[in-house]
Amino acid sequence: MDDQNQAPEEQLSFWDQHRFLLLIALTIVVSMVLVSVSLVLYGISGASQLDLSRPGYQSVVSEAESSDPVTTTYSATGAINSDTIKEFQDLYNPQVDSVTTVDAFGGDPLNPADMEFRTSTAE
């Protein structure tokens, strides 16, 4: 009598049985297509020629690096007191002023004169 109360097994189609694997396969295919498109755009746009981190350009990296002795860095470690805060503000405020004076929504935000970054606070 137990056999009569059990529901018959449902027959699932091939796609119903393997839909998770199909989802994984489609995800991989879509990601490969998107990566391929991005690599083609990377090559066509010329951005690959600007990427100095590529192994073929290691000899050029040393020529591209700035040897500007005026560039100042601020230490991430050390004591915090009024002198170090003043030193940081003296380095930080001119950079903030140069960035905030550019009208990004104006006529030509990419004007080379507007894009100039000051690396020196001393004249």
C-alpha cells in the first residue's frame, strides 16, 4: 500500500537537470567576452602605450620618472604636535587651493593651464 501513496518521480528535462552548470558556463562566456572587449579597447585607444608598468617598458620607466628634487613628501609616521601639523598644512593647503580654483564645469576643464599641478611650495 505504501507504493500507491508515493507520487511518481517527475521527469526533468536535460536543461532543468543542468541549469546550474548552464548558468556557470554562461557567466564564464559573458566574462570572457567582456574581458576581450576591454582588451581590444585598451589596445586600440592607445592606453597600452602609456602603461609604463608593462614588462616591455621597464627600460623607459627610469626615463619617465621625475627627478624633481623640490617634490616633498610627508612622513606617515612620527610624533603629532603643532610643528608637524603646521608642516603638513604648509604642504597641503597650496595643493588644495590649486585644485579647488579650477572650474570643473566651466568651458574647458581640460585646459593644460588648468591641469597644472604644483609640486613645489617654495619659490
